[in-house]
Amino acid sequence: MSTNRGLTPATETAFAWENAAVQLLTVRDLIRFSVTTFESAKLFFGHGYPGPVEEASYLVLHALQLPLDQRALWLDARLMPEERQRALGLVRRRVEERVPAAYITQEAWLGPFRFYVDARVIVPRSFIADALDGGLDAWIPDFEVLTRVADICTGGGSLAILLALKCPAARVDAVDLSADALSVAAKNVADYQLSNQIHLMQGNLFEGLTHGAYDLIISNPPYVDAKAMAELPNEYRSEPEMALASGADGLDHVRRLIADAPEFLNAEGLLVVEIGHQRAVLEAAFPDIPFVWLDLPGGDSYVFVVRREDLL
């Protein structure tokens, strides 16, 4: 039994949420309460928001339908009772379900770009988005001259969409093994009105692609090793395992990308791959390949670029 008011633990929890809905008056109050609650629950972050302050702010502002980049304008705004209930409902789900916030709101952001997301796909958070936003300019001075590009392991299609926007004259082939993921990708492609440019294909890595055709191939493949998979927190376990796991050392998919990419790249083609924290493992496995690691806002060890000729 609870030591307060003679309530059971479950009833005590419900009472706490109901009391919060009465006592919290402003947006600032809601965010502060949410941060404290997240910290107490020992939630894990990393699906687009680095910590409890950012994620609490996102959930509260999303519930209130307020612009995410104008938090300071609303901090002292008073709330209607139904607004408090709506925001606290999202915060409570985050605590009790321990899933990424993106699965609760069914949206994720890469910079200014919004994508639909649900539990059929991994939450988009790729460093390749930064690579396409200036990180590859030294390698590709003019993206508008590219005619054929591909996104391998496209998931919900976010990188394929960014690639299509970056390369408006190019056909974009986007491949994934999961039919569920491709259903989500199709919705995102339609939302961006890119169905004529982006061609979604179900296949295992390069299946369905045209040999020797591509100026650029990007991929954010599974790269979590077996040890790390066994230690994942609940938030990551809610994502599709096939989008994360890649064998004992995390390189099963990358090995195939490196081995097969030359057949699909044209003579001047580039391969760009995200590898997470596996740089040392990759370089030890392929000591003769001159990987170049892109210096991106998140770090310089997560995304490599390599020319076709250096893969041969």
C-alpha cells in the first residue's frame, strides 16, 4: 500500500497525474514537470532529441500545436484544462510505454524536414542528412547534374526524400527488404509529392538496381553488433530489429555494400555509408580501402565516402 492517503501504487500514480493537470498553469510549468518526470523515470534519449529538456519541450509544444522553434514565446502562456490534459497524456505515454517520442506523435524531424513514422520503421536520425546538407559539397560540387542515385536500406524513406530534393534532375531508387517500411516510405514520398522521382523497391540491398548506373549510392544500413544489441534500452528495442542488427561485429551489411557497390556505380561514382561507432572495426577489416570520414556536426567518425575506383 502507498504511504500517502491510503492509495494503492497504481491509484497513487493516477492521482499524481490528475493533480499535475490541475496545478500546472503555464507552458513553462508543463515542461519543467515533464523534465523532472523523465529524469525520475530514467528514460533513454537519442531518437532525435539529446535529453529530457529537448524531448519534453517537443512533446508539450507538439500537443499544443505550437511552432517548435519558438519555445521562448510561449513559456509563460496560460493553458486551458484540455490543453494540459492533452500534453500530459503524451508525457505520460512516454514514461509508461518507454517508446521513442516519434512513435507517440507519429512524426520525426531531420532539420526542417518532417516525416511520418510509426513502429514499422526505425526513427530517422541519420548523419547522412548532414552530409547532404553541405558535408558532401567537396566531393560533389553540383548535385543538380546527377542523373541516377540510390538509397539502400531506405526505411521510411527520409534520406531518399532528402536525396531527391538535393538532386532534382536525378532518378532516385530506394530499396528496403521490409514491405512494412516501404509502406511508410510510400506515405512520406507522397506527402512530399515525389512519387514521380523516387522509385521504391523491395529487395535485399542491391536487388532490383541497375548495374553500372549510379552517380551516388547512399546507405544507412543496420550496424549494431551482437553485444550492443543485447544491451539496448527499451526505447531502441521498440524499433524493428532488422533495421539495427548486423551480425557479431556489426559489419554484415556493410561488407556486402563494399563488395557489391562497384557493380552498380558508374566510373566516377561514390559510395556514402553511415557506420555509427564502428569506424575502428571497419578500418581493421578493410585496411587497404582509403575511406574518407566526413567532418559533420555530430562528429567525424560516423559517415565514410569512397570512390568506386578505390573499392575495386
